[in-house]
Amino acid sequence: MSSVILQSQFSYREIARRLGRHHTTISREIKRNKPPHSTYWYYFIERDVERKRHLARCFRRQRHLPLVEYVEDKLRLEWPPEAISARLKLEYPHDERMRVCHETVYRWIYLDAMEGGNLHQHLRRHHKKRRRQTRYGSGRRFIPGRVSISQRPPIVETRERFGDWEGDTLEGKKGCGHLATHVERKSRFLVAAKLADKRAATMTQATTTSFWRLPKVLRQTLTVDNGKEFSQFKELEAKTGLTVYFADPYAAWQRGTNENTNGILRHYYPKGFDFTTITDEELELVVRTINNRPRKCLDYRTPAEVMRQALCGALAI
């Protein structure tokens, strides 16, 4: 029917009206399947149409071996697919064959998992297929004397300066230690330390030791949740020079930088992990790996690169 109408030299819009389809559908079908220098006849091209319908769209990219090897190498370095896609454009600006969408990389990973591969184990959450995302929050009792995040200077929210941090704890197996994690908001630079327990004195000591290594100009504010481990915040302020602010209950997004970084750490230390089995040197290696991982929010620079520029520039001492 469509071939006969096309032979009558009707416009695509008129053909679409008569067939009850959108005119772009007609246009795409003809451009895709019309033989060169010939007329579109569905009866003769039906076999080719059915063959094309079952071809994987990503097959063309997977035939380019350098691209596939690059993607797999970076996945094994724990790079997220979005970072891989963006870095390809930076490292191969003139090679259009070295291009792949991050969604295509995810499809490769999930297809690999279906075939028994292990590429999915290099994703942050090790999922073999897409899972529905959920939001969560953790509410605590108010700590006496706490200063609310609503009183925090507006410049902290804009990330215009260095030295504003977000802090939290990463829990492991019950009775087997924790991690104190602190992330700088502008550079996303991570500082972490092992905790024997979750007592306020332990957290204060570990945080103080971590921040003593940093120049004073990089110690402006620290935003934390309402956990009891931060109840000695006045002592922490006196020892580090930081001003501590507390996020609202059930508002994990107010410390989104820290929450996201903790999610990256979970790739190395999943829930129920025994932190007594790792040394400070092993933790330092993981932190260094994360700080040298490209981030989309940093235009695919690494936190270490951004922090290094800050220390070598206006903040150098």
C-alpha cells in the first residue's frame, strides 16, 4: 500500500495521513530501506528489514578493537562509564572512531554480565543490571550547642573557595571499626582515617590528625550530620580551626558531596566489611586511587589535580 502511494508522488505528510503514521516515521523508513536509484517496494526489501531489526546497534562500536580495549582497561581501573566516555574525547579529539556513549558502555557491561563476565564488578555497586534508585536519610537527636546549616556562610554553598568540607563515618561490620571520611566541596578531595570505634573522642582525634596535615587556609568549615560522634565539635573547632555546622535531619543531600564519595568508597569496602583487616597504608592507597579518578563535576579533572592547582596557585604557602 505504502509503495503504491509513494509511486503516486504524494508527499511524506500525505502518505503519513493516509496510513495513520507520523510523517517522520515515513521519512526514516524510506531513507533507511529505499534501494539506491530505485523505488521503495516493501515486498522486495522485507528480508533486509527483518535482518537489520535483529542486529545490535552497538555492534559497530564493538568491532573497533582499540576502543573496546580502552573501555575495558579503564573499567578495570574503576573509572565510571561517564568518565570513560568523556576522556575519550579529550585523549582522541580527532578520532571519531574512539567515541562511545556512557549508556552504551553500561549495555556492554550488563551484556558481559549476562554472558558470565566480571566487568560489572568494577562498577561502584557491582550490579549486573540496572536497579531502581532510592533516596534515604538519617535523622539524629540534636546535639547541644549545634549550629545549623542554615547559618552557614552562603559562599560555602556556591563552592567558590577551597577549605569547606563535609564529614561523615563509614560503618563496617559490627564491632569491626569504621572510617572517618571528609571531602572538600570544591575539589572533591577525600581525606579518610580508620576509627577503632564510633565514640566522639575517637572521631575528634582522627579528624584532628587528618586536618593537621593541611594548610590553615584549607580549614574553613566542616558540615556534618547529627551523629553522636560529632558531639565534641567544640573541641574539634578549637584544635583544627574549622567551624562546624550540622545538616538538618533526614537531609542527606545537604552533604551530597560526602554521601557520593562514601558511595565510591563502598566499591572497595562494601557493607559489612571488617576494617580491622586493613592497614593505614592500604587505606591510603584506596584514597589516593579515588582522588586520582576523573569527575564529571570537575570537567573530568581529578580531585588531586584540582587540589594541586590550588596549592600551587593562590593558596600556596
